[in-house]
Amino acid sequence: MNIPVQLKTQKLTARQLLSMGFYVYKKTLNQILLFLGLIYLPIILIMSLVGYHFANQLIEQLSTNFSASTFLFYVSFILILNLIWLTISTVYYKTIVTLGYNYVYQKASDYKKLLEAVFNDLFFLWILMLRIVISYGLRLFLLIIPGIIYFINNSSVPLAFIFRQDKIGDAFSYNRIVMKGNAGRVFSLFLYPFIIYLVFSLFVNGFLLSSLDISSTPESYSSHALGLSLFSQIILAVLAPGVINAHLCLFLNAEAQKRLGY
């Protein structure tokens, strides 16, 4: 599969991009699984368990002995956990796109060079990710549609920052130029995997609920929720590289089309 030629010579559909993304994923699988198994998944699982424990503690404190200081402590701790999660996710994201980009353009990618590329400007990428998450979350909280529109329009900004721009503001501007007219492809690119994941999650949730009977204790339902959350995070972590690589290919394809005047 000559990916650079395909990206430059034709406007690819969302299905073609997903196929290409998972092809790149397959070719970089060994390196990705090493990162997932040794670093990402263990940290995410530990953080999920710690977050679950503190969320239960917060609910117990609120129901038995509420105080503003206790509430502030637990909320602050959960906020710190989310910031750590964002940091780990940023490293995960940049690792995937760096491996994908290097494979597409057949660049050498030993572990030393990979680490240098991943941690270069990582703090500013984290700031960019935080800005997008906050903006997306506020829009999604106030009105769902504006949140979705914001995500579609700005989901490629991290790619523009990583590969093309040195400043966050320039990355937003470059993204607007490159991705103009590609909202439909971005929406479709994420819609297909989301529907598959949603159906699969509902099936697993139904299967797990069927194992609980009417006499099950609240602890059983709580354990079910934790199990479902952990399972969902593992599935997302394993499948997400294919979608991330497909999104990378979409960005490169849109960029090539713009350079050709389309």
C-alpha cells in the first residue's frame, strides 16, 4: 500500500481512511503494544481504581458528614487525577501519531528517536489538549450540538501543532485553513467507530447486568460499574490507535488536497 501517493492523488472517503488507519496500526502494532502493555494500561487501571475509591469516599462523606473542606479536598483530588490522565493521554496520543507518521513516510523510528519526538514540546501540546478539552466540555455541557461542532472543527489542531506549527495559536489557524470543507469526513470518521463501540458496550453491559439478580447488593452494582468502566477503557486504548492513525491520514490527505488547489 503506497500511502503517500494515495494521500496526495485522491480525496479519500472516511471508510478508506479508516481502512488505511488500521493498516498503519497493524504495521506499528509491536511498538504500540509495548507502550500500551508496559506504560499506558497499567497507569490507567491504577488511576481508575484510585478514582473509583475516592468517588465512593466522597459519596459516603456527603451522605454522613458533609463539610465544605472535605468536599473541596475530594473534588481537588479528582481534578488532579483528571489532569494526570490528560498528561498520560497526551503522551499516548503523540506516541501513536508519531509512529503512524514515521511509518507513512518511512522514517527511522528507534526508541531513542521516538522518545525524543514524543517529549519534544509535550508541555505545550498538553496545554493545547487542556484548552480543547475545556472548550469542548463547556460547549457540550451547555448545548450538545455546539460541542460536537467544536470537536469536528478542532480535532485536528493537535496534529497541526505536532507536525506543522510551533505555536498553539498558529496551529488553530493552520487547522482552519487545511480542514475547511472537511467537516463531513471528520464526522463520518469518528461516527462509524463510535456506533460500533456503543453497540458493543451496550451488549457487554447487558451481559454483565444479566449476571446480577434482583437481590444483588449496591456493592455488586458498584463493582459492575467499575468493571464496565475498566473494560471500556481497555477496549478504547486497544482500538483507538486505528482511529487516530485514520485521523492523521485524513489531515495529511486534506493538506495535500489544499496544496493541489482543491
